[in-house]
Amino acid sequence: MQQTKTFSRENTPGARGLPAKRIHFVGIGGIGMSGIAAIMFKQGYRVSGSDIKESLITAKLSSLGIKVCLGHDASYISDAELLVYSSAVKEDNPELQAAKAKGMKILKRAEALAQLMQDKVSIAISGAHGKTTTCALAGHLLLQAGFSPTVAIGGILRNIGDNSCVGESNFFLAEADESDGTFLYYHPHYSIVTNIDREHLDFYKNWQDILSAYKKFISHTKDGGCLFCCGDDPAIRLITPGYKKRMLSFGLSGENDFYPRNLLLNEFSSIFDCYYRDGFIGRMHLPLAGRHNISNSLAVIALGIELGIKPPRIEEALAVFKGTERRFQLKAKAKGIKLIDDYGHHPSELRVTLEAAKNVRHKRLIVVFQPHRFSRTKFLMHEFAESLSLADCIILTDIYAASEEPIDGVSSEVLCDKIKEKHPLAKVIYLKKEKVIERLLSIVSSGDLILTLGAGDIGKLSDELAQRIKG
């Protein structure tokens, strides 16, 4: 196949970067913000930040030498030249207000990342679902293949134990978050779109608005680069007709440019033959569960082939991938009980995760789900009820607000009632979070598989439950 080789792997002299040396991050403890802050610090910028509370992330940043302030106060920005803020920061934040009053340069997180990526051979990975796993796997492949990229991921790549790294080459790989439309700041050489779904309806006006945003995103792919998109996704098929630049499709269907044959789905891994059109590439051993992750890996394989990485090197890299924190992560296996924790928080993600869990040997599948955001729960109540019904037993706990205000008539109790209404035989209960572990320990038995799900703080509950099960 044709390979694009016009982009140098060497560092570009005189790269412009950011127009400041002293940078302050508001909301530095976020998974996306912290990665960018760490990259800037390692590149020689003077970095500080603030967040509402301490966490493992803020502790790690502090250990690097970054000054992290707790709470929010105008005095924190004293000598900063540039303020970077996350989408979770509200307009009345005192640091943001003080920066505006001083006439300081202010950038959204994605704007700052886009400026770091300019003049680099940039790779941006987006999609409603799977972008963190895909970005982590792509970063891992480039690291293993000796590309020495700079990487910014929205999760912890377990192979390096971090969500970012600074490389020595001119390659820059980043997860492009579509949640607030800021992925449109990027103009990458290579773009990957995993899928498009009804998501972030608190920001987007409607389905057409979502499609329009993604269509604009793929149009930003630079001439001479390549767009990789999932040809199985009906929404992607809506926006790609007439696309003039280089494009390669991936997916489970043989109609794609990159596709699998002879799939073998194991408990926590998959094996498949990878093909490019009619040509056999290799037998891939992927340490990730589920058909959806085979599709994600095909995007990475396609990228690797396009960059000139030989198939045997790709096979080797995939085989030693350790995954991403909180993505179908086995937390405990004791007393005949398995506990898996996953970040899934959208009905489509719940469905594929529960389907993957069916390949894990068990008698009962017990799901503990913490809904994320009132708006998402409101707009997708019906879809949540359908996806969760795949479990044998469902425990719902309170909605994680993620800075949102409550919405009348939207709660986990209402979702519980919706599941009972649509599936009268479903075993579903609502519990306050502090009561979940004791209830679980009272009902769980050998052979059960417990799956904790959500994008809020349910991971902490899963950690505690793992210790109780092991103990």
C-alpha cells in the first residue's frame, strides 16, 4: 500500500510553541490537563496549577516539581504569563476572573495542546467511544517502534504508568476530546475517528450538530496526511462521501481497508488475522477483550502500516500492550469471584463492555453502575435501561454530577424504575454509594463476576471492594 513518508521524524528547529514561559493551569488535576502540564514542564516551561482537591494526579505533578495549589484563589496566578483552563472550570472561577482583569493570555486546554502540536507531525485520535484506548495503543506502538513520540492521553497507559511522555522526535500523538467542540482546534497530519454517537448533548444542539462537528474535524487533516475512520460506523459513513484527501477505513466488516478474520475472543484478550484489502498482514494477539477493541486496534495497525512500521514489529508491540487504567481492568480474582472495573459511562459503552464480560467465565454478572452527569442520564435514560438489562443483577448508585446542577426528575432512582418498567424480571436496586460494598459482600458468591462502571469516583469503590474480596 501507499505510505506517506513526507514528514520528518527529526525535531523541527524553531518550532513556535506557546507564547509564554510561565504558565498556570486551572483544574490541573484533570486527566487531560495534568498530561499537558507535565509535558510543558518537561519541555522547560515554568508550570504551576490549582485544583479543588488533592489526588494521586496532583501528588505526581508535585513530585515532578510543579507547584500545585489547593482550592482556587486569584493570588495563585501572580507572576503567570499564560493561563490554561479546563472545560470543567466555570466563568466565576477567581483565577480565571483575575487573569481576564489583568489582560493575561488565556487558553482552553485544547488550544494550548494544539499550539504545542503545531510544527510537529501530529496525530489526533477522536470518537465518541474508544479514543483513550486507541490513543494509548497508538502511543505504545510508536514507543515500541522507536519513534520516540510525545504523547498526551486521556488515561493512564499502563506500560509507562503515565498519561503523557515527552519524546525526542517530531511526532506528537494526542487524544482529541470532542465533548466541548475543542477538537476543532487541531489540524493533524493523521486523524483517527473511532465512531460517532449521540453524546455530550449538553453541548451539542442536536444530532446534525454532532455530525457537522466531526465533518469539520476530518476536514482539518492536512494534505499529504491520512484520515483513518471506522467504516462500520453508520454516522461516519454519512460524513465521508466526497472526502477528497487520503482516507483508509478499518472495522470488523471485510468491506473495510483493514479488517480481521478468524477471530478468537478470550476472557481478557483477542486473537485475529489482520488483512489490508486482500493482503494478509499478520496474526495479531491483542491483550484486550471485546470485538470493539479489535476494531480500535485495527485503527492503530493501519496507522502503523502507513508510517512504515513493519508487520512483525506491530505484532510484537500489540502482544505486550498492558492496557489503560479503568478499561476492563481486572481488579481482583479471589474466592472464585472476579472484579472488573471499567470507565464506561455511555449506553453504547455499557453494551459492548457487558458483551465483552459475557466471554469471562461466570455464573452471574453483577453490575454496579454510577451514572455520570445529569444531562447524559436525562437524554439517554431509555438507552441506559436497555444496555444495563444485559446484566443478571444491577446495582445503581447516585449520579456523579461532574460540576452539573441536578435536573428535576433525573436520578438513579428514576433510572431504576425505568429498567423495572421495561424489564419487569430484571433484578435491579438503587443504593447510596456508602452502602454498596456491604450489600455486594452479602450477596456475592463463588463464580460471580462483578463489574463496576462509571466515569466518576466509582473507581475508588472498586479499589476498596477489591481489597475486601482479596482479604
